[in-house]
Amino acid sequence: MDTAAALALGDDALVLSHRLGEWAGHAPVLEEEVALANIALDLLGQARVLLSLVGDEDELAYLREERAFRNLQLVEQPGGDFAHTIARQLYFSGYQYLLYERLAADGGPLSGLAAKAVKEVAYHRDHAEQWTTRLGDGTQESHRRMQRACDALWRYTGEMFRPVEGLGLDAEDWVLLDAAWTARVTEVLTGATLTVPEGPRADAWSAGGGREGLHTEPFGRMLAEMQHLHRSHPGASW
Amino acid sequence: MTSVTTEAYEAAFDAAVAADERIEPRDWMPEAYRATLIRQMAQHAHSEIIGMQPEANWITRAPSLRRKAILMAKVQDEAGHGLYLYSAAETLGVSRDELLDKLHTGRQKYSSIFNYPTLTWADVGAIGWLVDGAAITNQVPLCRCSYGPYARAMVRVCKEESFHQRQGYELLLALSKGTPAQHAMAQDAVDRWWWPSLMMFGPPDDASAHSAQSMAWKIKRHSNDELRQRFVDICVPQAESLGLSLPDPDLRWNEERGHHDFGAIDWSELTEVIKGNGPCNEQRLGQRRRAHEEGAWVREAAAAHAAKRRTAQHTEPREATA
């Protein structure tokens, strides 16, 4: 198994699962407590399979330093309000769905995992798209918040389509994934009466170092919280 | 309704309860029975959603990915239990919004046990073993409660609670058999949670305000003291297998009674916690209110969107039919 590929996809799932777990006890409605936890659990399950392909899941999750994580900067962004969480879900689940669908079809080393995960992710994407529609085309306030969230996270979306080594995809595949993602997100945002953000997605001002271990400031604090207890008891089993 | 018919309805209700039949939402029931059930089911639902907080406190710090997955699933189950219980209460003619409003304004209570803090990871285990264990002891008899929707909700809740109790026990066992620091963490948690768990069964029988009527209506099947004794008897051998002690010097087997004797409970503590003076009352209710207030715009958006969809459906031109 290619380590870089497993870490990239595994860390995405691990970190986003953690961010979604932060909602427990804080969601706007009881049904969302259940839904967000459900998505977080699916992602954690994916992360555990992927990390275990290349090492010990707990060593990888709890004992790596910030610069050794290979997740996208998008997934480490703090939850913000519910609109930010939904925008993050919309962007990420759309990407993850297309990527896993592609990996499931190609018979490569991750195709088994991808085939199972794509079914879960189809639900995550549906959840995010429905909420995007409700919030975009709900009240003036929800529209304003959803637009602001979509705009704020837009700069993190270009990174998703930078080639990951070891997945068996060539440069053209990534261009096609990006095009399919953009088309779908455009359709959802437009249908939700939202404007597709216009800022840069891939150049000097936009995010893009996550796969090389360059992260944003909030990520260090997230890891400090996540790893503290495990690191306080070296060698202990739980 | 004439008094003669009321009497006939009452007689039919009493006969159904006496025959261990289930009362269903459309059946006639005395107002006091309805009010008692609403109070109890609401308090139970509120306890599930407030009870998410002390455990959610450790989701982001869970020390292994396996433990994190188990804890997330458990907290999710509690949200699910809240959903079933609010739905079951709605069959009695109250809405979830009304009940939440009563919780937020302090007119309805939740279990006082959740006003204690989770200070270490071992508290997650102690809550599972002791708090969920006490809850199961209380709730298993509710599966035979006279009110159908409540009894049926409890069947599902109890299955999941028994998984929660086992995970708590297993978590504590790993700590107890772990490093000295882990063992000490487990013992400290059990020391702090034991007495509050015994108080979960409510005041002693002679001081329990609602017990007698609830027993007569078969909402409640066993007295507070009976259930508390059952719980102590279950816990003592489990604590031994865990290699942990229970913080009660008076705890010992009584051959004559066939039960464990245990020390006097400090009821003034429970009274204080119920009055709002527990360690976390303000924090728990504050977080619940804040989540509700901060989520208001989301709920309003969902309602506004649904209303737009309904209007759009009504105004779309109908297709011409032959």
C-alpha cells in the first residue's frame, strides 16, 4: 500500500471526524446531533481502515507531529457556525464521493474500501446538499450566513484536486474530478439561490500545503487537544 | 361528558390497568395519569440530552481511536433516545418545543446525576458502569409500564443502555489493569460517582412524593429502595472483578436479609443538587440554552424553506389531462 495515499485520505477522514465530533451537545436541533455524529462515525471508521493499512492507527493518530499530517487544510478548519460546517461538508463530501467512486471502479488497492465508503459518503453529500438548499433558500439571515461560509472556505477547495501519489490517477483524472465537482457544486449553490464564490482556488493566495504537511494555525490546537491524554501516559493501553 | 360516562371510562381504565393491558394514546385516561406520564417522560428525555454533555466533554480527548468511536456512538445513542422519548411524549398531546421550553426555563427537571463533572477519562467509564447501570435497573421495569408508547420506547432504550453499561465496565477494567496511574484514575472516578449513582433511584420510599400513585397506575413497578438495593447487590461483585473498591465502609453482605447492607446516604446533597446548587447545574443548562438559541436561525431557515416549497407546489400549474 502506498503510504502517502493512505495517509492523505486517512488523515482527511480522521481530522474531519474530529471536527464534527466537536458538535456533540451543541447542534441546532436533535436530529442534527444524530446526523453529525453519524457522519463523524463513518469518517472515523474510514480513517481507522486507511491508517491501519500503513501502521498502528493510534501511533499515527496520536504520536505524529503537526507537520507529519497529510490532510487537506479544508477539513481542519474550525467548525464556525452551522453554515460553515455545512459548507465544509458540501465541499468535502462532494470531492470524497467523486474520488471514492473513481477508486471503487478501478480495481486498485483501495477499491474495496472505496466501494464501501462511497455508499456512506453518498448520504453525507445528500445531507450537505439538502442543508445548503435550506439555508441558502431559507431566511435572509440563513442566506447571508451560508453565502459567507461558502465564500470563506472556497480558497481551500483547489487543494482537493492536487494529485495524490499512489492512487493510480493521472493528471487528467484530477482535472476531470475537479470539473465534475465544480459542476455539481455550482448546480447546488445556484439552486439554493447562492452565488458561486469567485475568489482564487489554486494559486499564491489560496490554501494548498496540507498534503505536504503545511497546516493552518487552528490545526495545532486541535491536535494538542486530541493527543494530550494519549501522550500523557506513554505506552499505556486503553 | 356526563358523570355517568366519566365513571364508566374510569372503570374501563382501572380494569385495563388491573389486567396489565397497555393504555394507548387514543384511550381515555385520567388527567392526573396523563400529567404524571408527561412529567416523567419529559424528565427522562431531558436527561438523555443533558446527559450527552458530560460524556461529549471527552470525545475530542478520547485516548484511542477505538474508544473515540465507542464514545461517539454512545453519545449519538443518547440523542436518539431523546428523540424517541420526546416523540413518545408527543402522543400525550405536548410538543417537543413546549417540553424544551420547560427545560430551558427550569420548569421541568433532568436527572441530577448530570450535574456532576467528568474530570478525567475514567469518568466516562464510571458513568457507563454506574450511571447507566443504575438507569438500566430503573428502566427495565418501565418496559412493562402501563402506557404503551413509553413501554415500547423503553425496550429499545434498554437494549442500547445495556451496551453502554458494558462498555463502561470494559473501559474501567482496562484502566484498572493498566498502569498504576490508570488504576488510580479509575478508583478516583468510582469514588466520586458511587454515591450520586445511589441517589439516582430517588428519595427513600417514605419520602417519595409520587411513588404510591405511580405504583397503583403501574407506571412504576418497584419502589425506589427496592431498586437501589438491587443495584447495590449487582455492583458489589462487579467491583470485585474490576479490582476496584466501593467507597462505603459499611458495605457488607447480610446473610439474614440475603442482601448487602450499605451506609447512610447523604440526602442533603441530593436536595442541594436538585435545588440548583450542584457543581454543574448552571453549566449544563447554560450550554443547552446556548445551543438552542444559537441554533434558532437554522430551525427558522428550515421552516421558511419548507413553507416556500409548499407554496411552490400549490402554485405550480397543473398538467392538462385528457
